[in-house]
Amino acid sequence: AAVSLNACVHHICSEWCAQSASQHQLRMHLCEPDVVVRFDPEHLRRVLVNLLDNARRYASQQMGAIQVRTVTDDSLRATVDVWSDGAPLDPSIQRHLFEPFFSSESRSSGLGLYICRELCEGHRATISYQRSERTMGNTTTTGNEFAVTLQRPRSSENASLADLPTTPWQTSLY
């Protein structure tokens, strides 16, 4: 399936903000121009909502404490990352982040990031974690970043934004 990355990310984040009452915390930075990526829109929603929920759990209440960004390069890839100003993850936790049933919290099933990884791999995408810096207000802040690197269709597959339905998060193009 192919989907308009920015339109889909914007829609998912807007719905998440409305449901979680986190509008003041979330900032979106969407790349120009928008690109088409290979990913089922419902699976992308599941991955992003899990990452956003995790970010909210550990982020401060400040404006811009959670940031979602889309990035493209000249290759056949695009990235969507979810960043929050949460405290660093202990190295012992980092090593096991994407393993099934691993959680640093007793109330968690430990399946969220594992399912995210499985959904990504099913679409030939990757998910990774790193500490990175972002600007919050006038300050540079270090936080936790989860990056999903997605495949873009090859030009021979003829997928472009013009080919997609007007609501790309509800239907997909094969």
C-alpha cells in the first residue's frame, strides 16, 4: 500500500491530540514536498499512536515537549520521528526496547514497541531509538527520539501524490 506521508501523519496526530488532550504539547514539522511511502495507513496509525502515547507518558507538560517530524532525502526513503523531552532511557532498557514482553513499567504488557517493530518490518521499514536535540521555545533540549524509516515507491511503480485518494489515511493505493 502507498500513502501520502504528511497527510497521513497530520491526520493521525490531529486525532491523537483531540483524544489525548495534548494539543499544547505536540508540535509537527512536516517536510516539503510531501512524499508517497509504502505503508498501510492503519498500520502507520498504530505505530504512531503507540509512539505518541509513550512520548506523552514521559514528556513534560511544556509546549513542544512532544515533536513529530517527517524528513525525506534523495534516496528511496522517508522518515517520521517522534521526539519527547523525557529523561534518558537507561542503557539496560535501551538494549531491550523492541523485545516482546519487555517493559520498564509493571502496568505495561511490553508489546507496544515490539508490535511497532513487527509492523515496520512487514512494510520493509525500520524503527530505531536515539537521544537527540530539538528546539523547545528558545532552548535546545535533549530528548528521546524514535524514528521510523519508510520505503518510497520506485518511480517505475508510478505512485505519486496525484494518484492517491483525497483521504489517503482511509484508503490505500496498490
